[in-house]
Amino acid sequence: MIVERHEFSSDNVAPICPEAWAALQEANAQYAPSYGEDRWTARACDRIREIFETDCDVYFVFTGTAANALALAQLCKSFQSVICHQHSHIQTDECGAPEFFTGGSKLLLVGGADGKIDIGQVKALLARQNELHSHKPGAISIAQATEFGTVYSRDEIAAIADLARKHQLFLHMDGARFANAIASLNCAPKAITWETGVNVLCFGGTKNGAAVGDLVIFFDRKISREFDYRAKQAGQLGSKMRFLAAPWLGLLTGDAWLRNAQYANDAARRLADRLRKEARIESIFPVEANAVFVSMDERLASGLHARGWRFYKFIEPDVYRLMCSWSTTEEEISSLLADLVAIK
């Protein structure tokens, strides 16, 4: 019998981290007001404002897809469009949710190396989308970290934000792995968000050690007007909101979110280094967060699958993704490498 091993298939497969689990248990030990009127929700929102050093609006939703789709719906009317990378999560992995919740907004796709949008392509696209018969651009969306595990620098974000302002567009950031980006850049959260011109951040907790739940953070309260109604209509207002908020409080108190992200990033770098040295397999993209992308032929990938390892083919024909998390161990990395070298 083959035992299936999912350690590197996604950071979603990792357990709840101890800090989030302890906070959840503490919230579960007593009665509390519902629908976000509890002290855990209030404290988590205050902690977010402390971390970002600004008075922002914070909303809890159950999934990253809901966060992105509802945030974009808040930014764009149905006749407007969202410019994003062709490999962005909102394009490839959200089942049309942004289009559905915006009521018809179109995703306008651009390319760019290493999963980052090419600002020149954005400029060319904006030059074409300038008359009544086309969707009117309403927002630019970037992922931080990207789907390819790379990280936008502060200057790169600032350049995109400047272009967005010039064309009166909003800038949305899909931060499913925002913690990993902060750990990689070793910067203050404000430095790559509101200070550079990001209007809305979807801050992911699930991949950082929480059980469920992402945040939608509006850095301009005028933009978030009546977002609470939008979230409620979409089924994202938790009646027992404290169980969404408490794990966040566990992550954000004492900076467990940064320790988790740094550990996952370091694990990915160790994995990439050992793949290169022990198996002569080079990473396809720079390893800047917690993802390692490698090229494997069918025989090697099938051999690993046959030994129980589960991971995804990410780009045809032969690029696979190996994800690390806050709980990845050196033993797991060694086991994967041993099987890989034995098959190779």
C-alpha cells in the first residue's frame, strides 16, 4: 500500500500553526457576540492597523477567492475591466468569480517574466482600450508573491501604482502569500502597500498557518463604502466571526505570521539548493518566497507519484511546483530528495 504524501503539493495542506490553534481554542472557551461584534475581531482589526501603520478598513472573509472577487467588485463596475498577468490566480484558478461578482468585468491579460506584469504591455493595452466599444479599464491587479513564487520589489510596485494613478485606475493586490513577500523583502508592510499606492490588499492567512480566512484591507475608507453589505450578500459575513478573527490574532500577536513565512521561504531555498546540488535540477524561476518550480520529465514525475508524492504540474509541458510551508521539515526535504535521486 502506497502512503500518499502531500507535503509539497501546496501550503494549504499544512496543519494550523500552534499560535493560531491556541487562539482558536481560547475563543472557543466562552460565549461571545456574533457577526463581528466580539473582542477578537476588534483586536485583530486594531492589530492590522498597527502593523500597516494606518487607519484602514478590515473585513474578514472565508476564502482568498472571495477576497479577490469581492474586492474587485468593489473597485470595478460591470462595464470596466481588470488588467492582470495571464498566469494570475484570478485568471487561472477562481472559476470566473471576479467576473461573476463584478457583474461582467473583463480580465485583460498581459504577460511578463517570472509571473510579474510587464508594465510596457500594460501601457500598450491602455493605449488601445480608449473608446466606447471596449471595456473601460478600472483596475490593475498584481499578486504578491506571484503565482511563480517571485516577489515584486517596492520600486516595481511604485511604477505600476504611478501608471494606475495616471490613468485613474485602482491598484489591487492579491496577497494570498503576502506574508512570504514581506519576509522575503524584509520591509515594513506599508512600504509595499499604501505608501506606494496600493488601494486594496487581500491578505491571506490560510497559507500562513490559519485554518481558514483571508482579510480584505481597504487603505482608503471612501473606497470601502458599503462593502459590508457586499460581503453579507456574498455569504461572507460569519455569524461566529470570532472563529475567523481569533486565528489571525494568534498569527499577528508576537509576529508568528512573519516567523511562519520566513521559515517557509527558508525551506524553499534549502529545497532548491539541494535539488541543484544533489539532483542537478535547476529552479525555473527565482526562489524568492516559498515555491520551487522545476522541470521534470514524465518518467521522473511519474516515479515520484508512484512512491506517494503528490505535487502539481503547473506549466505545460513539464514544469512542476513544489511548495513549502511553516511546517515543512528537513526530514521531508531529505525524503523527497532521496526518492528523486533513486529514480533519476
